[in-house]
Amino acid sequence: MIGDSMAQINKPGPAAETFRFQAELLAAVGQAIVVIDLDRTVIYWNRAAEAMYGWSEAEAIGRTSTDLLARSETSEQQKKIFDALLRGHSWTGDYEVTCRDGTALSVLVTNTPVFDSDGRLVAIMGAAIDLTERNIGDAARRQLAAIVEISADAIFSTDNDGVVTSWNSAAEQLFGYQAAEIIGMSIAVLAPPGAELEQIAIRQSLAGGLSHARLETARQRRDGTLVDVMITASSIRTETGQMAGISVVAQNITERVATQRKLEITSRRLAEAQRDASIGSFEFDVAADQLVWSDEYYRILDLPTSVIPTRAAFMAMVHADDVQAVTDCWVDSISHATAFDIEFRIVRRDSVERFVRVRFTGDQDADGSVVRLHGTMMDDTDRVAAEQVRRAAETRFEIIFEQS
């Protein structure tokens, strides 16, 4: 019937105009329309089919669809489809077809039976939509979902009001809530007492245009215990830029925080010990030309901790008569990792001279290059003064003894 209709397009009269109009409609639709007879010979091929498959209408008409569009289809599948068409039913399904240039397309095809006036199946019309990009997008989303699910970090999302909409396995392990029980609940259940405003502030910042927010904080597990986490929250936006929700990544930093606290305690105790012993410490990175002083080092030099430690700043405080000796020791230690124990004078901001004793040595790498100097400095003024008093007393005693 379709073939007869196409043949009648060239005949004059109202019927020809009707058929021509119908053909133009099929040619203009966005779907690829292909009509084949029962031998699979193409008898119609519209413009969308040309664009999708790469064959022109002139090249396609008269050839079999299997020659034009290679696809893997078993005889059982073919029979199932043909039986449905014989019963007057349309069939819809996905195909993987190979186009003229060899590229593969995923298409959604709806095959519709065409009967003649006697009710005999004479042709099949297939309307196809290219699903390749959608399938690629679906595959990417599935891959992303799989990555999220196996991630070691807790990943979840909420709507704009803070209601949980997704929850991965790592989130279940970290916070103790199963996805089935927390999805639909407010994320506020994770906030320990007094921390609810943190979550509100993050949502307000993201709603105000901030792309992401990061916060190191504590969150409450299902059993009431607290866990230290690093939270990174990012806004989820629609194509129009409207915020549709929030994606959150939570990393368990309990061990790092515990280690940091231990280091802080150790550092505080070291500072206290240095203060009690009036000994300051320093470290110099040779390659980076970076110097670090302890708090007690600042106190001995009578400098505010806001002063950036540099060799120039230190040498500016060395007594002019001692600069050369200190410089020689420093250069020798950097060149040969020589250990030094040297006493010299510094002149503080109040113009007061103080005697200091500095001990330092260098660390070498595998090739023998000095990479680091480290040492201590103590204020030796009181000992030097006491020594001067002792020597003066001994001198006076000797004079008196000689006179006697």
C-alpha cells in the first residue's frame, strides 16, 4: 500500500496532492522514518534518516535495510517482532546500528505494521530516535553513581531545606545511619548540640552564590558519639542556575585531629621546658633559606613573635665585634656540617648587651650536602657576669696576697 501510494504521488489530481502532502509530513518530522516491504527492501527514506544514518534517499531506496544498517539481531528476535506486527501490534525497542561511516548508534525504534485494503501486511514503517548521547549520559551517571557508592569518603546530598536525598555506603559506616532510615530526614540529626547554626550558615552561603564551602568540625553519630570530619559542601544547580540542592563530602579526620592535638601538647610542653631552662631553639632549611625560631628564642632576643625569622634579622643584633666570628661559624657549618659551640654578644632593641651561647650542627643528605642546620641558644649573661665577678674577686685576692 505504501509502495502504491508513493507511485501515485507523480499522478495528477487531488489524490496526488494528498499523497505528496503526506510524504512531505514524513520527510519533515524529526524522527528517522524508514519504510520497508516484506523483503526488507527500502521503499521510503526521509530527510532525518539521511542525517542520522548517512545514506541519501537515492542511495537507500531499493536496497535492503540490512545492507544499509548492520545490526546484531537473532532469528528468534526477528520472529518475535514479525509475529507482533502480523497481529497488528507495534513493536518498540533499542537497536545498536552501524551507520554509513562506520559509527555505531543507539536508536530507539518503533516498528508499525502497514496493511493493504484486504488486511494483508505489506510494509513496515520504522521511526527511530538517536539515543546515543542519552545512553552515554546514562552510562556516565551510572559510572558516577558507582564511584560515589564505593568511595571511602561519606558522600550525601540534601535539598535546599536540608532534607537528605542520597546517602552512600561510606556515610552509613561513618555516621551509623542506614540510607533507608535517614533519607527524608533533616541533616540536622548529625549536628551536635550547639552546632546546628553551622549547617544553616553553609546553606545560606551556597544559596547566596558561593560555589562550595569547607568546614572542619565534629558531627554526631547515630549512637551519640562524635566524629571529627572535614566537610566540603557544594551547590547543585539546574541549567537555569537555580540551586536544587547541596552535595556534601565528609572525610573522617579523627586520627589527624588526634595527632595534631598530641603535637600541640608536645609543642606546648617543649615551649614550657625551653622557657624554664631559658633555652631557645632554631632550625634553618638551607635550600629554602627559611629560618624558624621557638618562642623562647624570640624572648631571648626580646623580639615580638610577629617578626619573621631571617638570618639578616639575627645578624643585625650581633655585636659588631662578634659578627665575623659568628659568620665564619655559620658558613663553615653550612659547607661541612661542622658542629659549633660559640659564645658572643647581642645588642637588643633597648641597647642592652646580652651574652648568648649558641650550639648548632648540620644535617646532610645522601650526597653529603648540608640540607638543614638546627641548634639552641641560651642567654648566658648571668653566668658571664658571675664569672667576671669571680675573676675580679680572685684578682683582688691576688693583689692583697702579694701586698701582704
